[in-house]
Amino acid sequence: MLLVTTLLSTAQASTYYMSDVGVRSFSRAGAFVAGVNDLTAFWYNPAALTRLKGGHAMVDLAGAGQSVYFDRADVEGGGLDGADVVNEPIENNAPAYLIPHLGVSYDFGLEHTTVGLGFFPPYAPDYQYPDEGAQRYTLTDSVVIHTYTGPGVAHEFFDWVSVGGTVSWNLLYLEQELDVGLIPEGSSVEDPQYDVAFSLDAMQRFKLAWNAGVLVEPPSERWAVGAMVHPPIVFDELAGTMTADFSGNYYYEDDTFGVIADETAVDDHVRTTVTMPLILKSGALVRPTDRLEIEASFVWEGWSSIQEVTVTEVDMDVPLRSSEERPVIDLLGIEDIQVEDDIVLETNYVDSWSLRLGGSFVASDRLIVHAGGLYETSGIRQSHLDVSLVDGDKWGYGAGVSVSLPANLTLDAGLSQSFLGERTITNSQVTSINVDPLTGEVYDGPVVGNGVLRSSMTLWGAGLTWQFAQRG
């Protein structure tokens, strides 16, 4: 049933999150693999935990927001009775999504070993669009929550080489909503009276994962190189509920052709698999002076390994009224619709990569200034781009400060933005999903992805680090 796979394709979400986390980190545009010196080392390079001498505790709070503007192309003769479909521009109305990061580390008096515990969910924005907007056949609302929690340890060898790793408990929660057209096959029209609101929520509460890193830095500390690997995370036990809401639909409300018996149909035992990609990070830095640090880093994300999504345990029943209530049921010879087959969706994602250049300057004993820039490619082909997941080749920057406070406290504040620019899409392969109310057959509706699309992403936040134990 293609409408199910459409919901899950937005949940799968190639490059649905940013590869950067942490206020100090995104202030340098993510150029923080060789130079990471706070508890975001859990995410960037766990080997760098050896830099955190004594005890450290960190709390970050950042807002992730994405501005989306979509002016869908008008469709000549695409409406009811040959009327033109005239589309008004829509925008993402979801507020910035607040995401916390927490961490603690301690070296237990050991000179070369540090252990810690971190909570580092990746950044991803919310999407919320008008219920009756031109984008409704791809998305009206979504929430994706992915948490990454667990311990880490790092050890330094020969005063030059540090290695480290983390083990994490991961949770994934999804909510998605979109409209499906309930229209006889062959009509190829769109009209709000034939829309059905579909929603999906699914969760997997536990999935074990890990990452590992290496850091090479001589005692002079004039340069350093680092690398990190974050293997794929396969959420293979996502269980959820799918609901269809027929309120306001012609085939529920009409006195003659309102054959659907119930306002809603529910399948409360849908299962699927969602995969987060292999991530590789590397970085090299130089410190030409005691006050200046400059790093170049490279990030690769293997989204192309995700070519399909399989939906299992599908069992949705859409009952019809009795023939006494609606004699047209006997006339047309239609029966209740039952969907039970497993579904395989081809995703056609591609790998993405990014280059980052950033650094830090010690302006005074109490103030450090951070800045950086990045270029990142998209994991989504333009022909498959739509408002359910807005991504593309992008430029971005970061800027921020670290301020030393009394009582061994450090305050971080930062801002990062990336810009996808404006795209005029004319080759879209994104179609609405239509269902024939007489046969239950699912077929591709008209193309709904053409038009003008522009977007930008903004991260902003503040963090506080406390060095509660000092050594050396």
C-alpha cells in the first residue's frame, strides 16, 4: 500500500539531521574533530576526552529551526471539472525545536585516562505546514526524535596518541501526517473533498550503538589530527500505529456515495526499519601561536546504503456501510478494503559530504572567539526533493564565544546558519498518493513537487561547563 510507504519515506529522512551538535562545535561550523575540547567529544571524537583533565560537567541548550518556502507550480485543468489548480505559497510554521545536550567526565586522578557519560541527540528541525496547503500530499506535520545516551572512555598512549570510544543507548520516535486522495483511478484530479488525512507514529525505545575515534597530538600541541567512525544504526523494531481520518471526505459524507462506514480506520501494529548512516569524520589543525587555532575537517555520510524501506505486519481494514444504507454498494459490487502485504519502498538516497574550516582565537584571559564556514552536499536528488524533508547542497557559517566565569564555569554562546538557496524544480518525481474508493487500488496521482523552493537552517544556543575538579 503506497500510502504507508509515503509516510515512512519521510520518517526515514535521508540527512534528516545535521552532523553537528553542541554550541561550541557549531560555532566553528563543525570544524571540531581534531580540536574538540569539551564534552561534545562523545559525538565528534571520543579520543579527545583525554584533554578533559579532572572533572567536567556540561549543559547545552540549542534551538534548531528551518525556514521553508514553497510555491508549488499551478496545474492547468488539474482540478474538479477541469478547473485549474492555483496554489498559494506555504511556509514551515513550526517553531525552533529546543534540544538539550548533557555530559559529565572524570579522570579519577589518572594521568592518561578519562571516562564520561553523555546525552547528545542530533539536531533536526520540526516541520508544520497548513492542513489544506498545496504541500498537503507530501506532509502537513512531523516530529522526529533521536536520542543518543551512553558512557565513553579514552586513553592516551606515549603522550602522542589517544584512542577512545562510546557505547550508546538510542531511542527513535516518529510522527508524520499527510493527505491521500480518495479518487477513482483515471480521473487524476485533486480536490480537498476527496482528501483523507493519514498519520503514523512509531517508536523503538532501545537500540545499542557505538563510535570510536583517534587523536594524534605531539607534546608541543602545535598541531593535531583526528578521525572518528560512527557505524550505521539500524532501528529494526520500530512499532507504531497508522490512522486514516475520513471526516469531511466525499466517500464518507455524501448521502449516496458515502460508502465508508467509520470516520477513522486504524492499524495499530505496523512495523518497519529505519537506518541512520555510517558517518566518517576527520580533521587536522594547526596552532601557529598560543592564541590561534585553525582546523579543516571533512565529514562523509553514507546515505546511499539505504536504498529501500520495508514495512511489515500491515493489517488495515476499511469497512463499508451495509447495502441497506447505501444501495450503491451492491450496484458497484465493492467490499471492505483489507491491506496485509509487506511493502518495500525504494528510496534512492545518495551519499553526502562536507568540508569545514573553522577555529578559535583567545582574545583575552576570559574570552575566546570561535568562527567557521562549511560547504555540504545533499543526500537527496532534486527530482525527489519535497517539503517533507528539505535538503540540498548548502553553504553555512558559525560564530560564537566562550567566556570564563568565576567558580570554574565557562559560558558558551553561538549561532550557525546554512543556506540552501532557491530552486526552481521542473523535473519532480514526487507524486500524490491516490486510492480508488471502488477497488481499493493504490496508484500514483499527479506530480506535486514542482515549483519554487527555498530554505535555510538556523542553530542557536548557549551552554555552561563546570570544571568541578582540577588536576595539574
